[in-house]
Amino acid sequence: MENVALAGLIVGLAGCAGSGNRLVVDPVGPLVGAHGTFLRSNTGYLEVYTATRQVNDAGTLTLQPTPYSIYRPDGHRFKGVLNAVGSSDNKPMVVPLPAGNYVVYANSEGYGQVQVPVVIVGSRLTEVHLQYGGWKDVGNLPDAEKVRLPDGRVVGRKPEPAAPSKPVL
């Protein structure tokens, strides 16, 4: 009986990379000017504000971001993120990643697990906001650059179009 339960768990976890009935949002890219773009590093950063869960830390109740997974575009799992340092941590982790495209599978407040394609650019921060309220500090970001959930919450910023490559002379 234990083997059947374990097999079911493994099949369930393996299915995380498939889209199923999961909400898929538009790609999210980095914020402009974040994390010192002058450094020219191949490492970028990802911060995902996931749905929260209540954690009891020695009698003190805190809301902690839930874990999430990062996949490569080919469907292979790249990394799992606990998204909190300790039981009293209520800020999501900033995860360094090689520049490139990834897919995040994370819990969203109100929509369950969602699939978010993300673009990581060297020396820049990509933020994904799946918590209640969404991204509150969007500043003067034009509507055309916002990625939204169906209820209108802002999830993040659309990736900038790739710069045209210069012809080789």
C-alpha cells in the first residue's frame, strides 16, 4: 500500500511540468535598471512572490511564501526553491540564475498553481507577483508593459524585445 501511495506522489510531482488545467500567464521579464546593469554579468535574479501559508514559529503566526519550481523551456526541472530562509521569514528569496528563459510553476492566491514563463537577463532582477494584490508598486509602467492575471492583478513586466543583432562586417 505504501508503494502505491509513493508511486502516486511521484506521478503527481512528475506532472508538474505539464500544463493540465493550470493557468498560464504571459512571459515576465526583468525590471529596468535593477541589480546594477552596469556589471555585465551572465547571472540574473528571480524573486517570486507566491501565495502564502500560515506558519507557527514558537507561538507567533507568520505568513510565509510557498515553495515553487523552475523548469527549463524543454520541460526539465532546473531547481526547486523553498522561498523562505526560516520559519519566521516572510520575504521571498532572491534566486541567482544563469541568463535565459525558464518556466516557473508556483502557487497563486486565488488561482492555485500557475505557469509563468520568465526571462532572466544578466545583472537584472525579474519579479513575479502572485500574492493577493499583485505588484503594488508598478510606478508609471505603461499598461502595455504589464502582465496581468485574469482578475487584473499585475504579475510583472513584459520582457523587452530582443535587441536586433548587428551585422557582421
